[in-house]
Amino acid sequence: MSGLPRRPATAAEPQATARSAALPIEDFDFTLPESLIARRPAVPRDSARMLEIAAALGDLAVPDLPQLLAPNDVIVFNDTKVIEARLSGTRAPKTGGPAARIEVTLHKETDSATWRAFARPAKRLRQGDRIEFAPGFEAVVAEKCAGGEIVLRFGCGGEALRQALERFGAMPIPPYIARRRAPDERDKRDYQTIFAKTPGAVAAPTAGLHFTPELMARLRARGVETAAVTLHVGAGTFLPVKTENVLDHRMHGETGHISETAARIINEARAKGGRVVAVGSTVLRLLEAAADGLGVRPFAGETDIFITPRFRFRIVDLLLTNFHLPRSTLFILVCAFAGTRRMHAAYAHAIRQKYRFYSYGDCCLIHRGDGR
């Protein structure tokens, strides 16, 4: 297989038939006790619990994963690296008035010195405003968009900007954790997978947080193949679905890459009868965006694929993922993969058994279902 997609992959083609009927957002709601939201990850990482979701439910742990896989299966990871994308600064007053405190979270790089970002409070900002984050480190509001989004043009770019973010930025831990505590030095370790290689994400591919070198060694000893892809996770992953009809929601685009080597490993495993195991929703979305009738294509570009029930999966057989927020695109995705009724039953079981939820929580291994 060779060549790259000629245009960004979206959800429009794979699920065009789903446009004919509404999907009420209430179908993807559930109630979660706040006490089950994990504030810190399990230590060690691979000691987290794992719920197997198939025709029946199995209460397991991450160390059980190798025994659930077989030789010729291929497990696919996301090697994106989270950058320190959360910045706190001051809007410089234009007329001698008081300065305003501004917090921004970068979510999409448009060139080496320009990022799209979410700002708080965005209503205080105007195009042309200058925000100072530290002496000598500032940005100008190049554009003000809808929904609290702005475009920031920094005074430096490339590696100089990366170094400034490392020095003055904070790890962009999820909003539901950040509301309860500030990011700290421990998060710089905890919120990064062992596969992190390519900088660009502003949210971690959290399913990968459960892996350790010891677990990887056991997977290799089992004869499981491995492959790495890159999808730079954006802050849009945390945005709730605000439309009554799920199909009216629009995803933010994210940049991804699948090398020819990774595509070949995945396709060869499938040809041998092996299963494709996606570690995280980011991997699943990228693989399905790059799928055609023959397998996975090499890919380089942007995808805004939105996976909802009735989506026709072509590549992924099993999904390892954390427990997600109600009414989120991620919970909608797992309902599409396993079936909405099955996932509601699984989450109800997880709540009764006090599994830890969200980015720093436990995980589940989901077998692809019939979508019901």
C-alpha cells in the first residue's frame, strides 16, 4: 500500500446513512457519583482495574491483558506527546486601565508561531489585544472566534516556542480535575504515556497511561505485534455535545499520521487472522479514518471523524479505553463500537463495582458488538 489521502477524512462518508434519523443526546446520558472520578492515576500504572466488555462482563486488571490476546494480534498505540499547553497571562491594558487576567489552553497549531486556543474569560478579549505570559513571552489575539475560541500569534515560533511552553506552561490536565486542583510536577510525569514521542497533543491519549515496560515485554513474549500511529489530541476532546441531535455536533479537526510501516504491520496482522487492538479512542478514530476496502492506508493530514451508532467499522476489533464522560463524543464512540445498551449496562456495572472513571481512572477492554 502506498500514497496518502488526498483530502481530510471525515465522518460524512462512512455513516451517511445515519443522517436519516436523529440520535437524541439523552440516549448517551448517565449519572456518575463524583467520588468515582479519579484525581490521580493508579501506582504502578499497570495496576489499574480493567472491565472486559463482551457478551458478558469480566472484572479483571490491566496485567491480565496479554492472556486475552493471541499471537498475530496487533496492538496499536498513539505516540503523541502532550505539550504544556495551559497558559496564564495578563491582557495588557490599551488605555491605562487595569490589566485583566486571562487563561488560555492551546488546542491546534496552525503554523510554527500560531495556535487556536480556548480562552477564559474570552469576553474580555478583542482582536489585536496583547497577552503577556512571562517577561519576553507574549502573544497577540489575531482573531476572535465563536465559543470562547481565539487565534494567538506568538512572538516566537518553532523550537523557541516549545521551550517557552515547557518553561512557563502547565500540563493541560482535564477540566474536571483542574477545577479541583492545579496541575503540578507530578502531572508532567503522570499525564504522559511511555510511548510519547511526537510533540503536539494538548490532551493525553489516556488509555496508553496504563502501560509499563514490563507489560510491553509480556505482550511481546505472547507474540503480539505492536504498531504506533500519531494523532495529536486536541482540547476539543473535552467539549460536551450541546446539540439535542448528536448528528448535528461538529468535531474539531486533529492532525494525524500513519506511516507506511505501521499500515503494513496492521494489514499483515489482519491477513494472518490477527485482531486489531486499538489503545484508545484516538487510535480507533485514526485507523477508521484511514480505512478502505483493503485495510489501513498510510495517512498524513487532518481528520474530524465523528463516530456514532450505525458507523461501519472496518479495522478495529478490540478497543482498550478509559471510562468516559456522559454526553461526550467518547461515550458515543464506545456505544457505536459495542452497542448502546451494552455500554449502559457495562457502565452501570462499573459504577456498582466502584471502578475509577475518566482520564486517570481504570479502563475497559471492549469487544466490537453489533451496534445495538
